[in-house]
Amino acid sequence: MPDESINTRVALETELTVSRLDSLSTLPCIAAKFFPRLLQGRFTPSALADIIESDPALAGRILSLIEQRGAGLPDGRFSLRQGLDKLPANDVRDAVLSIKVSQAFDLDDGIDKERAATKKNLLLHSLAVACCAKDIAKAASPQMDSELAYFAGLLHDIGKLALEETMPKSFAGMIEEAKSTKKCLRVIEQKHLGTDHTIIGKRLGQQWRLPHLIVLAIWLHHSQTVTIAEDMPEARIAAVVQLADSIAHRSGIGWAGSFDSPEPIETISQWLAISPEQKQQISSKLPETIRQKSNILGLYLPKAGANYCKIVHGGAAQLARQHTELSNQNQRLQSDSIHLDFITDFLSGINSMSTAIDIAENFATRWQQFYQTGMVCLYLAPPGGSQTLEAVVVEELSHSRMVCLNASVETSVIPKTIANNFAILDAYDYIDWLFEQLDVEFDANRTKMMPLLSGGKAIGVIAFELNYPGDAELFEEKFRTSASIGGSALGMALAQQKQQRFAERFAQLISKPMDIQAQTAPADNSLNALAEMAAGAAHELNNPLAVISGRAQLLAEAESDQEKKRMLEQIYENSREASAIIENLMGFAEPPKPRAARTDVKQMLDEAIELAKQKINAANIDVQIAIAEDIESIFLDSAQAVSAIANVISNAAESYGEKAGPITIAAEAAESGDSIKLQISDNGCGMDAETVQKAAQPFFSVKAAGRKRGMGLAYAVRFIQLNKGSLSITSKPGSGTTVTICLPCK
């Protein structure tokens, strides 16, 4: 079973990497189309409208700018062209010029050509989804904003485009894996990254301040949109994009990197009141529409990279002068700052979509600029139980970067001295473990640290090189004020992120990709929920029960009245029984992590049979084993597997009641080739459908009161799942039961 902390760290590092994107990159053929228009003497933003509305990179950048400048329409209807008309020409020019151009040189072969083909196919797919979404919105309801639906479709896969941009080799490998296994790309992304393009796209949409409805469509277009929209009507746009995505997938225009079967669309079509004839009409006109869009973008023009470079060469000098002027102006503004400017600038850099690490980077960078310090490191206290913390390092000249660090296991991440109080400390006396992990060296004699407090509790620490250490007392009050404002902003952002992750987890649970659902036992979610509940209950009950048991024993030993003594002994015995139940709960909720090793199948089954005999106090059990010739060994924790299989065998033996009966165990390779299948069958009393559904629940049993606690199958399922396997039960009253266990070969 993969280490959850590793998956969490990989997901966090992926999101940090992607979060550095200010925008997506565009293809050189597209840049060659818009650049000449920018260099015209009289430039108007609307002159770029046809190109912007056809390219996800340009559209995302301009939509973000429209939101930031408040250039939307007052009646709530969306219009890119009218938004462009409201924006200053210089703002639009600067935004478009900030777009990176990928693969600026034409290559006849190699990885750059493959990357260009991937980006072009993703772009064509996005265009197809956008055009379908616009037509679906028009057909579904006159109240729906069809242009907003168009841009939701155009940007629905920005998570994939971002992954291709930031980790092209990994993304190409995941596409190849999806292609070879015929699986949904989201399944492959979750496997390798611990997250997927819908979550990444949602994060980018929020970071870039895209319209809320577009962010919803990016996030939820692979979810159960009809179910979600029943309680959240604004998610209706996600259903439109989901239907458009399926129609575009079937059209074969471009591709989205998934090679599984298209999602069924009948339910969404009926819910949106889109008839088969309307879907056919939308699909039939799609090729011609995409051909026109492709011509606008110049997707099939030869030598696009060379043309682009030639155009850029002519305008480079002018752009360089503008950049120099902006840099000089920025330096003058920094030199003229006063203390109030620091607070004002910091707060102005925060918006409702800023994450905690974004705010931390903003704060640390401005701290260095204003107080003229050396290097700065700001880290956030990790959430409970985590050993990974996020940090920002600002080197000289305000060069900042985000990093992931390992929390100290020997000392507190937040020194106790400043856990609840403000103070300025010598950093190397408290957090030398942090400096050991950084690839830059802080001056030990000049580096100070202080807490970032929120609600009287330190949620992070800022460490910085003070050029004149003696100034620490002089600036203490200003430092305290600035740090308290930074801590408050970070505290609110962390609280918002916690709520966000709860919402995302909920959406994931109701929209798991089909591949994952097929491999997960029906009781997985309920067992995990019971495990969490059991852990909490066990910790809460253990101490009171220990007190009750101990006091009852002491009182019973000192009591001379036999009736009272008997009652106290009953209290003692029952509290011990309750403690034993708690121990079972703890063992179920917090089992040891598997120690996987190569295990012989025959030896594992023999050990399980011997353990089953001990469980039911039987001298012998009639077990017949048949192992296929091509099976030798498997890779798992043999002790946990033996315990799980023994519980199943003992249940099978007890199904015959007072009599003994045969039990068969058949082992063969699964069709996938990466696991084996064990079938443990008996001809005992069997179970009805309702009993089968509850059989693996902790403490469930059909036996009368006074029977065992009913943890056998619950433990079996939990141990099998911990070892990346699955367990299913089929049974019929009077005809026996078959338990099928799949275990990994590697």
C-alpha cells in the first residue's frame, strides 16, 4: 500500500510546481498571428478578439484581466469583446505579451515535435468542447449564458495543459500509460501525482481569478454533475461542459489524453432537455467550425516558429526599453516606501483566491524589500500529524521560491517560547534543523526569527538576516504590527483551505473514476469511516474505563459485604470486557502498516488453516486446496494475509454448525496478470443478501447474544485492503458461501 505521506507530498509538490504558472503558453503559429497586430501604431484590444477567444492561453489571461479590472457587464451576462473594449489598450498589450511561446523553433523530429503535437491536439479538443458547450447552452435554456459556457469549455482542461507545461516528460508518460491500458487519464494522474487535472485546473482558475462558474466547470466536469446541480444550481454549467466533452470525444477532433470509453451522456442529455436530433446537429457542424477556428489560429501554417522569431526580432528593442522603464519605476516605488506602505502593499496583493503559501510568499518578499534585510525564510506549521511543511525562501534581489521541508522530529516546529507570544529570537538557537535542509546559507550571527500569530497561536515563523542585529529592539514594535497582520491573513487563508479540501474530498467521493470504483469493495468507504470513528471512540473511552476498572477492583478487595463485593466484581469484569472491545476497535482502526515481502502461496494457506483450527478449537478442518501451476508467490505482508484468510476459513467451518463439512480453496492467476484470485467455498448454511451486505461490518453477527464480537470478517477485509487487495462475498441461504480474495503479485 503506498505511503499516504508520500502521496500527500507528491500532490503538494505538484500543486506548488503548477502554481508558479502565471499563464499557459501558446503555440508559435498563434503568436505569429497576434504579434503583428500588437506592433501596429493604433492598437485596439478588440482587434485580437477572434484569436483570444480561440486559444486557451490567451483566453485565460484576458478573462483573468477582465475580472481583476472589474470590466464585466453590469447585467451579469458575459461578453469577451465588450470586456476587451472596457480595458485599456496597454493593459491588454502587456497581458498578451506576457504569454510564453512554446517550441519557438520548428523541429522535424524529436521530443519537441511530439510535445507540439500533444499541445495542438489538446487545443483542438478544447476548441471542440467550447463550440459544443455554446450550442448546448443555447438549446438547453435561453437563460443560460452561452458565451460563458463557450469559455468554460475552452478552459475545461487547463489542468492538463499546465501539467504538460510544467512536467512534460511525466505527462507524456502518463498519456502513454493511459493509452496502453485504455484507462481514464484521471486514474493515471491520481496514481502518479496523488491529484488530477480537475483539482489542478480548479486551483489555477482560482489563482488566476477566472469567473466562478468557469472554475466550477473546470473542477466538476468529470463529476456526477446532475446530482451536484440538484443542490447547487450554478453547477449546471459543469453538466453542459461534461456533455460537450463527451460529444467532442466521440467526434475524434483532437484528443484529451484519455483512451477509455466516452462517458455515457443519456442522463445528462435528458436532464438538460437535449434531444438526440439536437446532439446530432451539434456534432455534424463541428468539423467545419473547428476548421474555421484553426485557420484563425494558423494551426497548419508551415514554418510557424521561424515566422514568429522574425516578427519578434523587429519589436524586441521597443519591448526591452519598456521593460527597463518599468523596472526603474518599480525600484523608485520600493525606495520611497514607508511602514504603512508595507501593510498596504501586502494587503493589496491578497484576494479571495490567494492560498496560504501565496500569501506567505507575498509577505516574505515584501518584508525583505521594505526592511532591507538579507535572505528570508517563512514556513507554515504543518497540519496535525504531518511531517511535511511548506516554506518560502527569498534570496537576494527578491528572488523567491516555494519549497517542501521535513519537520523536526526532535524539537517543536514552533518553539514553545513563541508558540503563543511574540518575541524576536536568535534563529540558529531554535531552528537549525530547518537551515540544514536549505540549499542557501544564512548568516548565523545575523539571522533572527519571530512568530506569525493568529488568534493568539503561532501558525508560522519568519526567519531573516538582519543587516544590523542591534536594530532588532528598535524595530520590535513595527515588526510586531507587521507580523500580526501577516499572521491574521495567513490564518484566514489556512481556514479557507481546510474547508476547500473538505469540499474537494466530498466531490471526489461522489465522482470517483470508474476504474477506481470497479476495484474498490462496496464497503470501503463505510469501513474507512468506521475506522476513523473507532479510533476516536477508543481514545476517548480507554482512560475512563481504566479508572472504573481500577477503582472497582480496589473497592472489591476492601469490601466485606459479600453482595456489594459481588456487584463490584461484576463492574470490574464488565469494564475489562469493555476494554477488550476497545482494544479490538483500536486494532481495527489503527492496524500496523504492512511489511510486504515475497510469500509462498501454499505456505501461506497452510499457516492460515493452522491458525483457523486454533480460532475454533478444532483438531482438524476438512480443507481441500487446489493451486494453479503458474502460481508460485505473491508480494504482501504474510502475517496480515494469514490472519485474514484464517478468519474466512474459521467462518466457513462454523457455517456447518455442530457438524463438519468440506471447505475448498482454489488459487489461480487473475486475468490482469498482476494478482492472484483465491476462492474459499463452503456448503454451509449460507446468507441472505442483507446479511452479505453487513457481514464485513465490525461487531455484526447473526449469532445470539453472548457470541463472539463479530470482528473476523471486518479484520479480514481491512488487512486485505491494506495489502492492496480486495475481498468479495457471494452466498445463498442453504447453498453455502464463496469468499473471493484478490492479492497482488508485485
